[in-house]
Amino acid sequence: MNARTTAALAWGGVLLAGVLWGGGALVAQFLIDGGIAPHSLSLARFALGMPLLWWLHWQATRRSPAVDAGWRHLTRREQGHVVGTGAAMALNVSCWFAGIAHLGAALPTVISICCAPLIVACVSVLRGYEPFGARLLGGLVLALAGVLLLVMPAAGWGALPTGYGAGLAWSFGSAVCYALVVLGNARVPARVPAVTASAWGMSAAALCMLGVAVANGITWPEGTAQWTGAAYTGVATTSVAYLAFAWGARRLSPTAAVVGTLIEPLVAAWLAALWLAQPMAPRQWLGAALLAGRCCCCWCGGTGVSCSPMMSSSPPVPVSWKRILAVAACCGVSLLAQAAAPEASAPAGAQALRAEHQKLSDKLDQSRFGRPVQLDSTETPGGLEGDIYAVVEHPLSKVSAALKGSDHWCELLTLHINNRRCRISTSPQGKETLTLFVVRRYDKPVDQAFELPFAYRVASATPEHLQVEMSADTGPFGTSNYRVRLEAVALDERKTFLHFSYGYNHNTMVRLATQAYLATFGSSKVGFTVVGKGADGQPEYIRGLRGLVERNAMRYFLTLDAYLATGANDPAERRQRYWFAAAERYPRQLHEVDLDTYLAVKREDRQRDGSGR
């Protein structure tokens, strides 16, 4: 195989690893947002990825039994080197996941990947592989300036948002460990096949994470989606990606290897824009183009292939300082482009919600509700979903203070006439459960209520964005997968844009029974979506299942509105009067009882449960 073919295959392996890791950043964000601790996700990643690597190792051994690559054939130093590389791998992933838990997927990925070339260059200088000169100094200054601009919060270096400093520390720790993994892979003995070295390193990483996870408690995936995501991180981003990276990195210089994986943040950003409706700003695309162009220049301008194996007995191939300076300049310029746009530093959820506000601006301005409110409903194959978007005259700081506490949610949810009691419990792992006691009709006694145990979680609480999620796997009468979600983003210092979502699934029997009821005894019940006009010129409203979910979504949205309007310290009855008056603005859809009856039911609930206000 000639040098060019080897170079192409080596670059292909490194780029494939970067692509898989870029997709893995979004999957990791999904799993961490779902409640899986970073150390538990790291353990799952290595434990699920290890079997495939060992199977490939055994297959390779059967085909080439004469290969002298067994563990016993390595020297003590080489064994320690392999174990150390595996430990660095474990720390790299764990620090990265911890950074994602604090800052989201994008920033830790960019820090980890873009700072690694700088660290590799510094190690090369310290080990004497390259001289220290003016070019290096200029590259270091430029790179450090870019890093400082990258990590600068949107509001400047004042009081940092909660967890921001810790997120940066974890992210830089991941960068250091990633550089160690690159250097470690480059110095694995050439006689050891890449799949064997990867299997040993993965085993060492899994053992390290097992000790950490056992000491801190293991959180397991819940549901098909989380198990599928964990399997992806184990097989695709661990077994396949690390094998491809190890094979390619051993045939490239260390700097070339880390430059190749600069594609990872590009893939993460592109997938976020494509699948999560998180478009990048033009300046971000400029940074992406510079990173991609740098990869192409490194490929076309020089293969980066190591002509002699980078074994422990020989130093790494010297790296051209032109490349190091170009990498540093690329990182600095692209990070400067990100830092120059405050919106680019905002959490991805905030950007997506602001984009949704712009898309709905005309509908909000012309809303038939007499205020900027838009209600949408969906009848899915498995259930129902209702979404309400609204602009409220409250600053985000007030919205966050009122709506990010589970006790506050208990108070506001019990404004609904059928919600008669609410309890909060906390597991030993710190997870909160909010249990709602719901009766089928307001006049039923509370001992006939069914329980809905919602897993409560604040997914995001920053000065720019709030996201609260509640989910219940099971419900009464054949229903399941209850979902309540609130997102909020500041529009200015006085206004906040809200997205409230409410949905659940139901089985076929429940679906048919509900449709039968709504077609007969409940035929007068309507929702809010206008589907036409009657003979008298009055609007005709949607009926059936979508009408049902629209009524429930609006009732719950009005509980949020009432809680924000009255405040947490106001008497309970004042909030109840506010909620009732808001619901009575839509009597055709929401009227059930008179005010005195409603207040009497809620007064009875307070007296029974000892909440006297």
C-alpha cells in the first residue's frame, strides 16, 4: 500500500470517528437531560462498546494466530502505557459529559476538540520534538486569545451563571485528557493491532468508570429511547469510532490526528440545525468553514502520515510549526466569530425558542385570544399533544423564580378543579417526583383519585433560558407516557416567550371509547381551533380528541398564567379566583361549575391537607 493510499485511509478513519462523536454529543445531551448522571453514561458507553471490540480482536487472532500481540508479550512499561491510555480515555469522556451537563452539547465539544492541538503542540515542545520560537509564541497567544473569547459568557466577566465555571473546568479537563489519548494512541507498539489496543484501552476505561460509578451511584436508562441512545454511545461512538480513530491516529502525526477530529463540532452543529431546529448564525458558519478548510489544507498540503511507526522506542514525527500556527489561527478566528455574536453563545434551547417566536410572530399578533397566545394540537398515532405559545408581561427572572421549583408546580397544578392533592418526594439519588391526585369529576371524593407520579426535572435554568420537564410513564384507564414541558426565553427585560406542552398516549380501546363518548354524550364539547363557520356566521370549533387535549392544555396554561400574575406569596384563594376568571373568558370550552362551588372544593382540599392559606 503506497503512502497516499495509507494517508487517505488514515484520514478516513479519523474523520469517521469525528463524525460519530459529533452525533454522540447530541445523544449525550438527550440522555443527560433525561436524568442519567455523566459518570453512569460514561460507564454505559465503555461497557456496551467493549464486547464488540473484543469480538473483533478474537476474530483477528483466529485469522492471524502468529501475531505476537498478546498482553503477556508486552513489557511492563508498554502494559502501563496501554492502561494509562485507557484511563485517559475514561477521564476524557467523563469530563466531556460533565461539561455537557453544565453547558450543553456545543461549548464543551468545541473546547475539548479545538484546544487539543494547542496541548499537543505544548507537549511536543516540552519533550524537545520542536524548538520554541517566535512562530510558536504567536500561535500560543492567538490560540489563548481565542479560548478566552470562546469561554466568555454573553453578559461578560461579571457574576457567572450557575455552573458555568464548573462546566468550563470539566471541558478543559476533557481537552487535556483527549490530547493524552491522541499521544497515547500514537505510541502504542506497532506490532499490536489497532483493534487489540482499542479493546485493552476500552477495558481499562470501563474498569475506571465502574469504580467511579459504584462510588457515586449508578443511574440506569429508562425507556426504549434512552436505552437506544445508550447503545448508540456504546457501539457507534465507542467501539466503531475509537477503533477507526486508533487505526488512523497510529498512521498520522498527533497534530494531524487532532486536526482531523475538528470535524466533530461541525457535525454536532449541523445536526443540531437539521434535527433540533437550532440554526447557526452566519458568523458561526464562517467558523465552521474555517475549520473545514483547515482539515482540507492539512490533507492536501501534506499527508501527515508517519513514515515510521510511532512506537514507544521512537519519538513522534516532528510537526511543522506552520501547521501548528495554522491550527491555532483557525481555532482562534472561529472562536472569535462565535464570541462576537451573543446569540451564538446562548444555550441552544434559547436559540430554538427565539426562532419559534419569530416564526409565530404574525399569529401571535393576530391571536383570537385577545393576547399573544397561539394554541396547536396534534393527534398522533399513539396519543394526543397540545402546545401553547404565549408572550407574557413578566421578565424571565420572575418566570424562573416562580416556575423552577417543584413546590411551586404543586401549588399551580392544583388550581385545576380536578387536581385535588399534590405530593413531592425525593429519591436517594436526588431525583424529585411530583405525585398528582386527580379525580374524574370535581365532585368525586379525593380517596377516589388516581395518582400520576411525575418525574420532575429542571433541564435548564440560565439567565437566558428556562426549561422544566415532567413525565409519567403510566396513567389511569389505559393511558401512559404523560408529558408536561415548559420552556421560557427572554424577549426583552420586561417580556418572556413561553412554550407549554401537554400530551399523553392511550391504547386503542381507550381511544375508541373516548371517541364514542365525544360523539354522543360529549358532542357539545369543543376546543379552540376554528375549523369553519356555521350557517349563522359564527365560528365552528374543533371537536373530538383534539378538542379534548386543547381544553386540557389551556386549563394548565392558565394555571401558569395565574401563578405568574399573583405571586407565590399571595393567598391561595386569590390565585384560585384569578384562574377561574381566566377560564371563564372561554365559557363554551372551559365552563364547568360556578365560582362558589369551585372555591368550596379548593377550600376543602386546603383544610384537609393542612395548607391553610
